[in-house]
Amino acid sequence: MEGKGKLIVFSAPSGSGKTTIVQHLLAQKDLNLAFSISATSREPRGEEKDGQHYYFMSFKEFKQHIKDDNFLEWEEVYRDNFYGTLKSEIERIWGEGKHVIFDIDVVGGLRIKKKFPKETLAVFVKPPSVDELKRRLKKRKTESEDKINMRIAKASIELATAPQFDYVIENNNLEIALQEAHDLVANFINSNS
């Protein structure tokens, strides 16, 4: 893969607001960003559409892509639930002359940073607290209590990785977090390092 554009990684525990931040940044025309659509072996949820929210594939297809080395990074997030970034997705976006933005989990985010240290800006979005995270996840009403507790347990582990990222944005106040994210990304894109 030839590096043409930059890679902007946003990682965070579920419910910390990273998706809201990423959507906001995508809407800023000056940043010239395109969203990296992840591949997953899980079933679509609710309104999710293939090729828009995720590339949905069977467990078998996903395994074949791993074998063929088609992923920039991949992992088994929950048992038999695989997520990954296809190399072809990055090439597609770079081919459009845009920078790639990822809304990706912590492990995937750090893997991308490791593979492309110079081209990648890795940002960790931190929720105000684990209690606040739990409140936000409950408010979504999309998952069972068990699933929420599983996400909270995972969040504690993920929060410990924050120092490995280039920057940490604390999402206490969304307006401030959005501005901070915009400034970080704009500075990174415009620097020629």
C-alpha cells in the first residue's frame, strides 16, 4: 500500500461519543476526509446497510480475506465476531485524493498507528467517567444489561490504553470536544511531516 493521504484514527470505549465526533469531522469540507468502512462478520443491526455502515460478510468470507492478507488490521472483538479494515478500502479513499478517518476500536486503532506511524494521527476519546459511560449506553436502549456490562468491563481495559495514543480528547462537553478534534485533525493534515 502506497501512502498518499493521511490516516486519522478515532478510538474509544462504546458510548464515549467518538462516532458523533467522527460524523462531525466528515461534514467539515476543509478537512477532505472519507470514512473507512469496516468489514464485519456480525449480522446487520437495525437500520444498518451493507457498504454504508459496514461491509457485512459471512464468517467464512471473513476468514478467507484473512488468509488472502486483504486486511490492514482485523480482530475477533467478541467470540466469532470479527471486525477489520480492508486494504482496498484505504486505497479506494486515497484514490479519491482524500484522507481516511476511522471510527475503530482501540486495538485496531493502535495496529494502524504501528503500521503507518508517520501517516497516522491516533486520537483516543475519553468519556467523563465509567458511570457516565454506563448511563449513555443504557440511554441508547439497544442492548441487554449483560451486553452493557460486557462493554463496561471492556471500557475499563480500553481506558488503560489511552496513553499509547497521540492525543486524548476528554468528552465532557461535546462542543469543546468537536472543536478540539477539528483543530487536531486540521493541524495534522496541514503539517508536512
